[in-house]
Amino acid sequence: MYHRDMPAARIVIFTRYPTAGQAKTRLIPALGPEGAAALHRRLTERSLAAARGAGLPCEIRSTGASIAAFKTWLGDAVPVIDQGEGDLGERLRLAGPPYPTIFIGTDAPDLSAALLRDAAVALAAGRAVIGPAEDGGYWLLGLPGAQDAVFTDMPWSTNLVCGETRRKLAQAGITAVELPTLADCDRPEDLARWPELVS
């Protein structure tokens, strides 16, 4: 399955602690602070389950609470490391080594172990991987080695992120393998897609 000379990809999950009023804030008008935080909790647990199901090493990059609080919530089986300071790009860059690395968040409910394994296969062949999101961002980025340009001077939290990532990879001579486009669950109108998340 994997190129024998390549180490297995590691999955890095970026998430925040599900504190009411601080998690999934765009969903608060529909769910209230507690409901939005509860949905974020479920999405994080779902992403972690997919990562563990992929059979690859994984770790949590945390923010919003102590590492001890995360371990109380998610257990001790997966390492938890504080994201550190800086914008999202700087925090991703710091989390990258050792490569190959698969970066994911917790916003895409349709993330699966099979998709993560597909990303790992591409990385094992030395390819970069992008999982585009419907909103113009990405739900997954896989890099076989350091590519700091994709984390620098990026229009984070806009619909330009995925396209700019492709452009910067292309500038480095890299054409990324593209995974299926998935939707994020971020806004009240998104909730109808996944009624099981709020039942």
C-alpha cells in the first residue's frame, strides 16, 4: 500500500476545546452557545474516529483549553499538543514536521477513514494532496515534505484558500492529487445536511 522507502503519513487534527460561546460561533443563532459547542464536540470526536480508523499515527493540535482538559475529554491514546501562537499558517507550519503530514480540521462531517487512507497513498508516492471544501477552503492538505509557501501570506477564512494553495504548489512544481469536494458544517443553513449531528 505504501512505498517502502516512505514513512507512514501522520494525521494532524486541528481543533479547539468545545467551550460554549467560543466554538462554532456562526451556529450560535441556530443552536445557542451550548448547542453549537456540543456540535463541535461531536465533529471533533467524529474526525478523531476517522483518523484512528485510517490506521495512521495521529495527534491533536489543541487550542482553547489546557492539554489536561483535552485529555480528560478525548483520552490518552492520541498525543495532544498546543497549537502555539501566530496565525493559522504559522500554527500549521509548526505542526508540519516530521513529514509526510496530513492536516485536517473538524468541520467536514463526511470525512472518512477511507479518504484519509487515499491521502496517505498519494503521499507515499511523493505527491501532495488537497481535499477541497465547497466554500473555497480545504478540508485536508497532505504534504510529503515542507512547503512553507502554502502557509505564508494566505487569505485564511476566505473562499480563496484552496485556489491559492493550488497556485503556490504549482509554483513549486507540484500538482496535487485532488480528493472529493466536501462540505463544511459552519452555518445554520448547513445543518439540514446532517440532521444526526443535532438530534
